[in-house]
Amino acid sequence: MGFRESSKAAAEDRRPDETAASFDTRAASLLDDLRNEASDFIESRRRLMPSYLAMDELKIGELESGRKILDLDADGQIAVVRAAVDASFPARAGHFTWTYMLRDRVSGLVANQILRRKLPYSRQDVEWLLTRIAVSQSDWNSLEMSAVSAQSLLRSIERWTQGDGEISESARASLRRLREGITRSYFSTSGRKFLDLIDVLIGVEEARGVDASDDWGHYALAAVDGLSEDVGDSWIALLDHGLSITGTKPSKRWLSEAATLADDVGHSSFEALALEFLGLLDRPTRDIYYEAADGYDYPSAWIADRNADILKGILWSITCLPSAGLIRAAGDAALACYTKIPNYGARSTKAGNAAVLALAAIPGVEAIAQLQRILQRVKLPSQRAQVEKALDAAATAQGLSRDDLDELLVPGFGLQDGVVRRDFGEYIAEIAILGADRVDLCWLRPDGKRQKSVPAPVKRDNPDQIKDLKRIQKEIRETLATQHRRIERLMIRERDWDYSIWRERYLDHPLVSHIARRLIWTVEQDNRVIEVAWLDGRLVDVENQPLNLKVDNPRVRLWHPIGSDAGTVLAWREWLDRHGVTQPFKQAHREIYLLTDAERGTGTYSNRFAAHILRQHQLNALCQERGWHYRLQGEWDGFNVPSVEVPGAGLRAEFWVEGIDQDDAMSHSFVYLYVTTDQVRIVDIDSSLPVSLDDVAPRIFSEIMRDVDLFVAVSSIGADPNWLDGGSGRIDGYQDYWWDASFGDLSASAETRGEVLAKVLPRLTKLAGRWELDGRFLNLRGELRSYRIHLGSGNILMEPNGQYLCIVPGPGAGGSRAGDGLFLPFEGDRMLSVIISKALMLADDANITDPTIARQISGEPLRLR
């Protein structure tokens, strides 16, 4: 008897149990035929590829037995689903085993294909299917790995309920049992959606409204209770609307409905309420824990899943009625949601990504500026990738390159000569740029004197304006730091501009000019390259001769010393010193790394920086700062290497490192504290094959090796003055390396440091007659003892016995000036300022009051080698 004929003989519930049994027998036979044919198909390809790859090529509809199954009527297809479930889910609890056996895989493939169709189940079908799954499954992992997709099965049953189907109490009991088993185990985002689907089938009404468990929900619920009657219902409806977004982006229909709801709230009320509710993300945490839907406890700063959906709805609603204030609020929300909670991760990646995507959907420069601001602040690679993708899309939409977009949209903040001024009656507030990372806010009193603190009358009468001033100060500082890093990264490239465009974007820009006017540039005209810098309102060469433009729009580039002879580089260094110009980063004093004979011998890799011990967390921070990609390695096998792509060159540099797997070299989160270093390679991005170092442009090679040298110099355990005493998690077996790194040969950057010290130390009267440079050390004579300060690590040995002196620099050490306004030729070398500060202190060692330092100087050893 065929399936169709059996169907006609069915009773009220469509077919009796005995008929269902015969259906299942026939379906099992058809599945056996399909498995046999699939086995023959895979066997025929075994010589060409592994079985698992052949399985991916298997197309059910192309097999004769597969076509027979797919051509069955609805009753027959239901029987096949039952038979496939019978094969995939055992009839007794605790007997589930996951394998890639052909039987399960093929059953799952055909069943999942059938489940996409609308099937006319009987109540007995549904009860049997749900009971079978509930009995065999005890956790989400096993359910998620089953060959027949349980989620597809429930979706199919949900479609049946949307017709005339009704879930029986017995089936609901199976669903409740299934739900209980899943919530007792770990489950992913897809598991959360599966639980929601179970709730729909059980008939649990979705719990609309704000979840008060987390901080944002706690504050938002209070805000909802305080809504006025005229907007309350409309605003709550808009909040609930966010819960209906099912993907990363809402549908056009959702946006249309959101626009209607926003109109119901009223444009002014919508903006005020959106600002208020997004602003709640900045409220202080209650510092408590709550139990989330997955059964685990989370800190209250962690945003609950339901509230993340509500925030997602608010953020996408902004795209319907964007304003400058709301666009800024969306940027603030992204940063708040991306903020890391120690040991947990971002507060809400879902809401943070929604803010980024919503900003990308808003046309205009304000939204792009917010995306750039977010990119300045976020550190996590996945977050940066999300923002980078949004900015790339914005650049494409504007018909620009990313370089052009990044240059055109740098805000000016109303700066005039590096200062923003605001009048407050008798007082004037000034925000002034004083360095690459220093932006100060001060106040001018009626008598013209300056003060740091906010005048009492201004503080009392203008709290909102003062808050806005501090926000502007912070944004100028962040933008300045971002432009500083962006422009320094141009040192590895050959980017050039028309002179007029360059002047507009760099030399005359209200903010960028404070970087550009302290750098050296090249202007190409009449087949000549002229090197120029800014002096007294004009561009001059190294001999102070003004630039004479002979063509309308010559090409301009950022100067790199690798393209000049030693005499020219020295002349520019003396020019900077003569005119008191502190460069925002090393340019004239930049270290040059040329290919060595050893590297020519190895061909495709360099061992110049191999066999070092680095502190992994410092290495990770430096990689992020310098634009390299790296993820912390740990016991979970997160192996990767620091790498960076060279824009426009089709190359990627790799610095190979490997974690030190020792019990005392592991954090409580099972992250390696230290890594060892190995080769530096440069590979072709398209082929991922290493290229010959001889074929790499000298400028690119030098900049890559300079970054790696920086990683080693700063994050080496030799740069940690506390390491020898065990203060920073010292591990056994590396004491000799620490001594060698602390007091051994100098790196290129340390040699440059020595050259600069030879020029600046004679200007310090406090050190007159007390110092000399001797190879690797700055030798210094104090009142009590003599000292040797290593130019690379800044670590100190005391004479006459070579005793180690531990001095840990404070967090504020470093900067472009040290020692009562001593001029330094460049910013960014923190160790240079640290060495000068240590020298000034030790020259007056008789007056040192710090007991830990004084005891060591008096002869109490910290630790002997």
C-alpha cells in the first residue's frame, strides 16, 4: 500500500497508529536505500578526496533514492522525518552519542531539507517527535550537534501551529522537559533563540518590557515609571518594538513601523527620551550580581539579553529621526556597550554592534565622525573590525578612499592657534593643545591670571557647560592622539598629495597642523625633491630658505631619513635643535634598520629579535597601539602571531612568538604571562608565502623592524625593574636573560637615546661635572655613591660592587620635556625622560626620602646576582 492510499483511509486525526507504524517501516526502507546509494557515491570519490569532503558534495536531489523521498506526498515526507529522528535520537535517555556515521548524516540531510516545507502533522506525530527529542537530550551541546536539526524541527511544528494545529498537554510536557535540560547546561546565542522558540510553542506569553536585573534595566525601569501619560504608552510601545528585531539589522518594515511609533511619541519627545535612556548607560554600577537566563551569575554592569534588544531598537529608531545630539548619543552608547568588564568581556557586544551599524546607516559626516571616534577608543580586534567595516562602507558610499575619508573628516573643534575659548562672564575658559598627548583646560581670571580649578561662580551657575568643556577637552586629546598615530604610520608608505590638498588637510588644519608643522616634508617640482619644514609662518629648507613654488600643484610627501644621506639627516637634527622644535614622533632622529648579511643568508626571515622573553600583556597593548593584530595566547590553544599588513604593498609582516607554558607563568584566566620570540617574516598577502627580504623596499623593511625592536625593548622582562625581585610574577630559569637584557648590548633606539643625551645633558646645571656617557651606560656621581644607568632598560647598577638598584618610575614619568623644562627633540620616548629623571634624583641622592630607595643606597641589597 502506498503513502497516498494510506492517507485516504485515515480517521479524524488523519491516520491511526497502526497506519503510522507501516508508514515508518516504509520510510525506514527508503532511508536505507538512500544511505546505500550515498555510500556508493562517497566510495567512488575516495581516491580523489577524503570522505568528509565527498560528503559535502553529496546532493540528495541528485540521487535516485533521494528523488523518490523528495517526491513523496506530505504523509510520506512526515514518515521520513520520523524515521530520521528515530535514527538520530535514541529512545532512551543517556544513550546519545554523536558520530559522523553515514547513517546519521544522510538521514539528517534529507530530513532537514523536508523540514523547510509546510507539513500537515497529526497530533500524534507532534507528540512522538517532541517526546523523542526530550527523552534523548540532556544538554544543549548534544542537541546542537544532532544530525537532524532540532531547531528546524521546532520551526516546522511552529508553522503547523500557525494553521489549525494545536500542541497537546503531553507535547507541552515534553517541551518543558527539554527546556529544563537545556537551561541546566551552557548554551550559546542560538540556544537562547531555541529556548524562545520552545516558549512560543508552550504558549508562554513573551515577557515584554525592561529587564530590571542589570544596571541599565534598573535605571530604565525607574525612568519608565516616571513617564508622563501623554508619551508613556507610545514610548513603551517603541521599546517593545526593539524586541522584534531578529537579525543584526532590522527589515524595512520594522523601520517603517519604528518611524510611525516615533511620530506617535513626537519628534521632540522622542529625541529627549532617546537621549535619556541611552544616557542611562553612563550611570554608576550597583556592583551586584544577578542570575541570567542561562543560569549563570553576571555583574549588574553586564547588559541582559532582553535589554540589549531594547537598546538595539532605540539605536535603530534613531535612523528614522537622526539629529546631531542623537548621533553623538549613539556613539557614546557604542563605547559604553563595548566597555570591557574584567573576566566577562564587553558589556553588550550585541548593543554595541547595533550602535555601529545604525551609525553606518545614517548619511552625513556627523555619523562618520562618530564611527571614527569609536575606532579611536576601542581595542578589541573584533570591535575594531566591525567599525572598520562600517567606515569602509561609508567611504565607498561617499566615493572616497579610506585615506581621503580619514583626512577629510578630522574635526577642528573651533580651534584657533591651538586654543578653544569660551566666555563665562568675567572668566574665560581656554582649552589649549600643548603636545602630542597633552591638552589642558585652564581659566583666565578678570585680572588676567590663569588658574587650573573652575572658578566657584562658574561652577555654581554653569554645570552643563563645564561638562561640555571637559568633553571637548577629552575629544581633542583623543583625536590628537589618533592623528598622531595615523600620521606616523605614513612613514611606512609612499602616500603623496597635491600641494593644495596637503595644505588644507595638514598644514592649515586647526588640529592636524599641530602635528604637521613639527614634521619635515618633501616637495617635488622641476624634477627636484626639496625638503622643508614650518618656521615662522612659512615653509623653509634646512638652510632657512623659503620654499619657492614654481609649479601650481607640486606633490608632497612625508620625509623619511632612509632616503637621505647622513649629512642631510644630521643637518635636520641640528635645525630642530637650533629652532627648539620638538617633533611629535621620531623623524629626523628615526632609527634606520638595514638588511644584514645574516638576513641575506636566511633569505626569507630574520632572527635579529629572536630568543627574547616578553611580557605578553604589554606586547598585546603595544601591538594594538602600533596597528598590529594580535590576540592573547593561553592554555586553550589560542596560538597566533603579531602581524600587520602594509597598505598598498600587498605584504604582511609576522613576528613569531610562543607562550611559555609553566604553572607560575600563567594568569588566573589561563593566559600566558610571557612569550618567547622567534623569526620575523614578511609574506605575500595573496599567496601567504614568505618573500625574500632582499625584495622588500628598504623603507618598509626598516619600519617593520623598528616596530619589532620597540616590542622587544618595551615588553622584555629586562625592562621591568621589579622582575628580579619577583614583584611582577617572576618565573624561574630566566635570571641570566634578565641581566643580559637589562645591562647588555644596546638596541638601535637606545643608541639614538645616547646621542640625544650627549646633547641635552650639558644643559642641566644640576648634573654639571657629575656625568659621562660610557658605551651602554650613563655614569653618574652622586653624594653618597656612583651609579651606572643603562641606556636601553633604564636599570641601575651602583658602584663599587655592581649592586642592582631598583627604582620603579611613576605612571606620570615621560613626555617631551623633563628636568625643569629641558628641551627634548621628539616626543614618545618615555625611557629618555625616565633616564633623565633618575639621573637628576641620584645626583642629589643624599636628599632622597623614599625609604625603599634610600635603604638600597645605604647598602641593603635587594638581590645579588
